[in-house]
Amino acid sequence: ILNVEQSPQSLHVQEGDSTNFTCSFPSSNFYALHWYRWETAKSPEALFVMTLNGDEKKKGRISATLNTKEGYSYLYIKGSQPEDSATYLCAFKYAAGNKLTFGGGTRVLVKP
Amino acid sequence: GAGVSQSPRYKVTKRGQDVALRCDPISGHVSLYWYRQALGQGPEFLTYFNYEAQQDKSGLPNDRFSAERPEGSISTLTIQRTEQRDSAMYRCASSLVAGGPTGELFFGEGSRLTVL
């Protein structure tokens, strides 16, 4: 059983503040780590796919880092805006061709 | 099509009835995944296909659940003798590549199943 844990489960952020949250995954047999953004009543959409230890990815005000040796990834939101309110899901793949296992998500609410 | 299409979007059925949920992936996408998602939770893996071959069905809860993708394109998830605990959002996703690390998933809008 693969355990992909995300913390915290939810957080409230004041508009303009920066925030970050964590995805933890098994550090052995790592293959890829995905981040998805999921707005209520919509479908999850891919943000990043990360494969190498030390990877950093950035899309606008959102960025992610990856530590495969210790089994965690951080997602950062800089200068949060109300439109950043969503659930952020990470998903782990441990071998080529294997399934993508999702964590429970971190629900972010940005208050104006 | 332009995106992953799922039908029906909403299905209400009585306990004991069979239901079939359909997924039409993005044209040319090799991998097709089925997930189940409870309200406020992350997607729970059910099964996935590369082309027409079912690669992993370890997430199917029991033998009432089955899936097929006979021609490597459209897939059907079938739930026999539905129970109230089967009520959930069923999401399909497809990926261009099979097995590669960079195969991001493109999700459909889901089929909301309610079993009365």
C-alpha cells in the first residue's frame, strides 16, 4: 500500500500572503511526483510533473520543490490571490507504467 | 475530442441495479485511468489501461466492479448490483504516454453516481 500524505488538510490564507504545504511519499523506488489543482465543480488540472531530486518548477506565482531522498515535495504560493483558492493534489508514481496514487489534497482558501 | 468526455454526468439508480459509466479519452492517448472520488477527498485509484490491456485493477473494491477498453479508446466502468456505498463521483483520466514519468493526466468532468 502506497501512502501519499498531504498536510495540512486545509488552510486559510490572507490575500497577499505567501503559503506552502507538503506532500510526503515513499522515498524508495521513486519515479515521478505530480501536482494538480482542483477547483470545486471542475476537474483536476496538472500543475507540475517532477522527476529529479532537487527539481524546482514554477508557474506564475506557484512553485514546487522535490526531495526524493527524504520523500517530500513542497508547493509554494507567493502573494496568494482569491483565484488561488482550490484543492491542491499531489500524486506519486513509483515505477514505470505503474499507477498514479493521489494524496488527500490540501484545500486552500484565500480570504480577501 | 478536445477533452476527456464522460457520460452520463449524473446517474441516479436504485439499489441492486447495474450501471455503466462511459469514458471517451483524448484522441491518441494511450493510458486511461478510472478513479473514484468522495466529497472533499483525493481521487482513489480503481484501475488503468494501456491501450486495450488492463494493467492494474487492484483498486476495484470487489467483483461487482469491472472495466473494459476493448479497442484501446472508449472505456466502460460497470458496477453490478449497486449498493448505496457505491455512491460517489467516478472520474476518468487519460494520458498521452504509457509508463513515462511525464504522463500528466487529463481528467474528465466525472460521472456522479447516486444509489438510492
